[in-house]
Amino acid sequence: MKILFADDEKSLQKLMSLELPRLGHEVTVCPDGLTAVAALERNTYDCILVDLDMPGLNGIQVIGKAKELSPETEAIVLTGKSSTESAISALRFGAFDYLTKPCRLVELQALLDRVADKRELTRKYRAVKSRLEKLEGKSNLIGDSPSMQQVGRLIAKVAPSNSTVLIRGETGTGKELVARALHDQSHRVEMPFVAVNCGALPENLIESELFGHRKGSFTGAEDTRIGLFEVANGGTLFLDEIGELPKSLQAKLLRVLETGEIRRVGDNDSMKVDVRIVCATHRDVEQMVAEGDFREDLMFRINTFEIHLPPLRERTEDIPLLAEHLCRRFWPNVPMTQTVFSSDAIRALKSHDWPGNVRELANVVEHATILCEEPPIEPDHLPRRFGRTGGDAMIGSSGPAPGKPVLKAIGPLSLRELEMQAIYEALERHEGNKPQAAEELGVSLKTLYNKLNQASTMEKSA
């Protein structure tokens, strides 16, 4: 850990400057409270060891300042036997524990181990909470095609190592799923898996997101915040769409990969992290290097081991397995022995070009389960672009909830039907997200709901 030690006894200063590094910690030694606060304002520490009685500022005041600057910093109080009541008071101000002088090194080491264990549990808790919030479990690669079997073999080969991996493939092919499989099959499986889309973060905030920042280091930095590298410490950090990383951040990422050290925004000192990096991109990184948009040295560094994920159109034999797997997410109670897609529906799916790959297939399956009350799914339950001919085919490809009436495409369309077609198509493009669809259509969310309710009422009366 990164430790700050503050005590006015010179013998203890010398002892800690020697013994704490021997125990595997980085240490900054301060002779008084004022010097300790100045150090806290420059850098972030995992733990502070402070004497209660020091000139300038006492230990409780230093702890208060530490908690203000970095709430996650733990504090251990050193006190004489006559000041035990003061030490107990320090616990009320946020200290982790206290030791009475003179203390043995073995006691101090045991206490520091408890602090390290607590921080490790906190990191694991954050990682588990993040994964639960995203409702994602273990990776589950579906497919028996030769190309997917090769992907599985490559994952099994490289997962146990610490090598950096670059996953290439078109948008929607499941690159994050491959990254999770790499993590789940590695020795880091019990540690955090943290995913970040480099293209989804504002350029002015991405450095803070990755590396963290100190309170007051820039406008809006009201609290000290740890970055994703620290959250993923001991585990895996997945950098999706690495090709979108700004040029200014590419040099800093290269330094992390080469040194294993990060520096929070506003900190003067670096800290060690143990993170396995997995990157992914749909872009031609070599072409970006040639055009000067991506550092060549970073490309070589992240491309230690490459996995290419084939597009869905190149593995159409996997479509029946994938479609059924996705379908059972919406129909969990359908028996495994029951057929969920008719042969005609499977032929329609396999004949499609799938520009959106597996992500598009997932949306198509969800659409079909909305229209189909019970299996099997037929071609008429698929979106219009699949060439449905049934008379009760729904206009658009994002319909109402199960059991709701649908518009019918019989003969020329009326103005109202054209309006509803535009609404349903907007809903499909935004995967059913009504606020986004309303924004695209230029209407209020209330108006959109009214239009859908009117369509439902008209169909019922018809």
C-alpha cells in the first residue's frame, strides 16, 4: 500500500522509513501534522499512520483532513498509554484502529494486513455490484461453426496468461463476451472485470475515468475519485473501441502498459496496479496508424495476442443455436425439448445479411417474442425486412406488448397508418426506448404514448 507516516519522534521516522518498505509498502515520512497535511494535498494514500500528539496539527486534525481529501484513505493512530481515551475519540472521527506506543512491528504488520484486506473486499464488492447492475453473468459463447471453435481454442490458450489481447470484429459480434470469457477462464476470475467503452466517454473526462482524480484537481472535481484501473486492480480491464481513444491518452495508456503504474489527475506520485488489459475495436488500426490517428508503438503493445471474431453472415450455421438461446431469455419457461422457431423462420433468418450481427439478431428475436404468443415463431412474427407476406403482418418492426393489437398492412396505407409506421420504425431503431424514439420523431413523450394508445383503441374497436 501507499502509506503516509507522521510522528515527531526521529527514531520512529527512521525506523518506519526502513521497515515499511521491507514489508512491501511505499512510505512517505513526515515530522509533524502540517507537513502531513501538505503531503495529503499533493498525493492520495491508502493508509496514514499518525501520532496523536504532534506540533502544529494533532493526529485527529490530520485524520479529518485526510478524510476530507480522500474518504477511502484509512487511518491508524499511534498513541502513548496515557492517551488511550484520545485514541478512542479518534475512532469516532473515522480512524480504522489504534496502537499504543511502544508497539511491535508484528502488531503493526497485522493491522496493515487488515487494512489491505478491507480495501480488497471493497474493490471486489464494487466489481460484483457493477456486474449485478448490468445483469450479466458468466460468458456464454454460442456456436459450433469452425470459426467459433477456433475462437474458443484461442481463448483457452491465452486466458491463463497475463498477455494483452486485442479482439477484432465488426460492431455487434460480441467482443465484450469474448473479453469476459478471457477473464472467466483466467486466474483473475475472482477479481474484478471492468468494461469501458472508450468511444462513449467525453474526451475531457476519459483520463479521470481511467486513472481517477484528486479533489480540486480540475473544475468540477468536488471529491477524490478512484479510476477504473484501480477498481480493476488484480482483475481485468476491458477497453472497448480502443480506436476511439484520444491521441493524448494513448501515450498515457502506453506508459501504464509498460510500467504498471498509474497517476491520478492532480497527483504527483504514481501507484502500482496489477491489471490485465483486453482491448477491442471494429476499426482498421493499421490504417489509423498510417493516417497518424493511432500510435504505432501502442498498436504493437496492445496486439500481443489477437482474436478475430467473425461476423454473423460468415457463420450462418450458428444462427439456429443463437436464435434459440436468445429466445429463451424471453421465454424462460418453454421446455428445452420444444421447438421455438419453425423451419421457415430459420430459413428467413439464415438468408439475412445481418449487418448488425448478433446484436441485430437479439433485437429481431425480442421483436418476434412480442408478436408470437407461444412457440413456434413463424416468418410473419419477424420484422418486415424479412419479407413477411401474412395479412396480419405488423407495420414496423417494434410492436406493442404481447396481446396488444397491431396495425394491418392491407391495401394503401392511410395517413394515420403511415404515422404509426414511422413510430414503430423509430421504436425499432432505438430498441424500444420510447424517450429516444420521441426525440427522433420531434414529439413529446406524452404525445408518443397517446398515439400508441389511440392505435390500440382503434384496433380493439375494429
